[in-house]
Amino acid sequence: MDMIDQAGRFVLGDRAVTRMGYGAMQLAGPHVFGPPKDRDAAIAVLRAAVAAGVTHIDTSDFYGPHVVNELIREALAPYPQDPVIVTKVGAVRGDDASWNLAASADDLRRAVESNLRNLGLDTLEVVNFRSMLGGGNGGPTEGSIAAPFAALAAMREEGLIRHLGVSNVTAAQVAEARGIAPVVCVQNQYNLAHRGDDALIDALAADGTAYVPFFPLGGFSPLQSSRLDTVARELDATPMQVALAWLLRRSPNILLIPGTSSVAHLAENLAAASLVLPEAAVLALDGMSG
């Protein structure tokens, strides 16, 4: 059994993937813009992830832009049956590296076609609609996502996309999207310190829908970071490993996509799949929210 299989698998669309996956965002240059400093190192990380058994890779054509998808194609094509490559649409990058709304039907078709072209695929396995309501950087903002999601649903009917998900959304927006087409995953910010999606995670778990948290160490206060550091020292682990292990324990439908541009750091992250948290550590970590 691969080390990461110790965390089990969960169905994403119609494929059972490793719950420990890989997020490719950090393979682009600073601020997720431009090429990597070391292209060979970026290629090596992708190949190391697949060699370690990872079957879920998260990306987007607006990472770079285009850079990360081109790296994935160079590193992994022709693709074996695994991994499942999940991308997202709904934004474009400005020349100043800004993140800008791109959610019209024409915008989304261009994004889907660009992802297909740069990944070298005929069909995208999973496409997340990334809501940019409220600017997209301050967390989910209520408002209708029906029009863009319906545009993606039409492309799913065409066969360009197999499955759809949503990102940076509220529970109401998940329900709205589900009224248009099946939703196989939700990708939102969630971690030890920020647990606003607790009820949503449990509801999704009950009906077999994957939840993919991002920023596993994002937005911690100094006190929260200190508590996490203490638990990590007691377990002879890194804070990231502990945070990832807690997420895996939180609910069986949680799929992780920690990112890195380093093979050594990748190995550290993947090792979290086999990290067992003692009950005392879980109680300490559970008390970190708020």
C-alpha cells in the first residue's frame, strides 16, 4: 500500500481518488504569475507526486496564466488512467497579475477550451466554477451563480466536461448549482482556525459529495499558530503535517490538495496521510477555532 493510501480514498465524480492529492498552483512564478524559477524542479515535483501514488491534481489555466497547465502536460502526458486532473474557471489574469472576473458564457467557453488545449486533453474530468462575487478574495459572497454554472452545464452536455464543482461559494449557492446540474465537489477555505463550513461539510458527506479545503494554514492568529506548533513538536511532525492530518480526520469526504514547488516538501506533506493524531492532540486542535 502506498503511504498516501493510508488516508483512504473518496469518490470524486465517478473516480475513487486518494484523499491526499496535490495542488499545482505554486508551480508558477511569484504571486502565481509567470514561469517558475526552475522549470526542471517543477516538472520533478509533478512526476514525484504521481510516483508517490497521488491520483488527484488540482490546477487552473489562470495559474501563470497557462504556465501550470503546460507544466502538467509536459510532465505527465500522455496521461495514464490516473490522476484525475481538476481545474477551475471564472477568472482571468491581468497583465499586472491581477485576478479579474471572467464569468460570461463566452469567457467560460474560452477558459474551458484553453484548459483543454494546454493540458492536452479532449475532455476535462472536473471543472470547478470559482465564484468571484465580492472580488473573490474575501471569501464567499451571496449572489446568484446560476448563469455561469448553466453555461458550464451546457458544455458538460457537449462532452467537453465530465463533472462540475463549485469553489468559494455559500451553501445557498451549492444548492442553486445543484438545481442546474450535479455538483461533485465543493472547494472552499477551511482549516483548523476557520471552520465556517462545518455544517456544509457534514451535509456534503451525508450525500457522498467531496469537499476540498484550501489554505490549510491560512489566517492563523499568533496564538493559534503557537498551539499548533506545540502539538507538532509533541508528535515530532511539522505544523503543516498536523494541520493536514486533522483535516483528514475531520470528515471522510475531505480531499486535500497541499501545494509546493519542492520535492522534499512534497514528501513531507504526503507523509501526513500516515500521521495518527492521539486523542489529546485532537482535543487541543479542536479547541483552536474562533
